[in-house]
Amino acid sequence: MQIEVLPSTGSPRIPYLEDRLVIVIDVLRATSTIVTALANGCQAIIPVLTSEEALETRLTLPGSLLGGERDSLIIEGFDLGNSPFDYVPEKVGGRRVIMTTTNGTRAIRDSIAAPMIWMASFINMQSIILAVLREFENKNRLKGIVVFCAGTEERFDLPDTLCAGMFVDALGPDVLLNDLGEAARILYRSSKNHLADKIRDSVHGRKLISLGFERDLVYCSTPNMLPIVPVVQNGEIVWLTGE
């Protein structure tokens, strides 16, 4: 299995995606929040690039919610921010959320050429691994995997890279990795017993703590809490079922 890890949105080279499974990772906090929202009964999440696009999209989807952030804070006039703790069942159950975030939703939209796009985070990693193994066992139309780390403001991001390392490490020693994939695996192996501490010390982690979101950081750093595989279908992110 061939796996290429990309460092961030804005990567100067996006590989050929038409025969790849793309795994989007934005640990702090978009993909972690998407997993949580679906686990709490959200019908679907619609990723958009800007707050203006979010407002326009809501005009066509009465009853939907607006969620997202800029500079880690809720966008003025939106119903929800980018904290997983905002997406509780009593708010999102049975409803669609139109979401825009600085990095995560952009990475999703940048992956649109791929036939399959899934969302990964620490909190759903085991389910992602099992789904990947089933996919490549049952179907040979996919030629490999691209792991798209959302990064932070078009830069390398330690939490996303650690999560990518967990992903490639769990798939075993026989995967073929690019250099960043190999580096991610090494980073993860050296950090797996103290993930939350490593993420606290990252640039993004320190920023969230300074804004009062340390609870989010601890939650997003905890592996294998939710059995959710979010997938893009017809422009919406839904829970993969029937596996």
C-alpha cells in the first residue's frame, strides 16, 4: 500500500488524486469536531471555504446551522464554533451543519478530485484503520492513499503530523511511504505515550490553551473514543455505514 503524506493546505504540489483514497486530518479541531458531531446525531456537515459561502448555502437549506471559526474563535453570527463541545445532541441532532474553518474545510475542498475522502483524527483512528483495511482488501480500483494534514495557516502542524504517524504506523511495516510519512511515523512512535503533552507544546496547542480551550485539546488528543468514519458524499460529510 502506497501512502503519501502532505504537510498542509497550500502544499505546492498536490498529487494525482483520481485513484486515491484521501484521509483529511485536522486534529485541532475540524476533523475531531466533525467526528463528534456525527456521533451526536448530526445529519450531515457541509464544508465551505468562507463565511459568505456559508451564509449563501444556508439560504438553500432552511433549518441548517452555521458552524466554524476564524483564528480559533467562533465567527460572529454563527450558531457554533469549532469546539467539539459545541456539537452536543440537543443542538445538532437531526440537523445539517454548514461549516467553514481556517484549515480543515479547505483541505477537504482541495481533495475534491479524489473518489473517496474520509476524515481522521485521534478520536476515531481505530475505525479509520479498520475501514481502510476493508477497503483495500475488497477493492483494487484504488492505487494508494494520500494523507492530507490540514496544517496551521499553510504550515507544518505537529498535532496533524503525529496523527498521520499514528495512521501509517497502525497499517504495519509494509506500507510504502514518502519522506514526510516516514518522519510522521518516527515522531508518533517517540511520542505515543504522551500525546497530549506533545500537542500542548505545539504552536497550535499553546494557542488553544491561551484562548481557554485546553479541554478541547485533551479531548482531541485522546485516541479511539468514537467508532465513526466520516466520508464525503455528494458534497456533504456523513457517517460511513454498511461496512
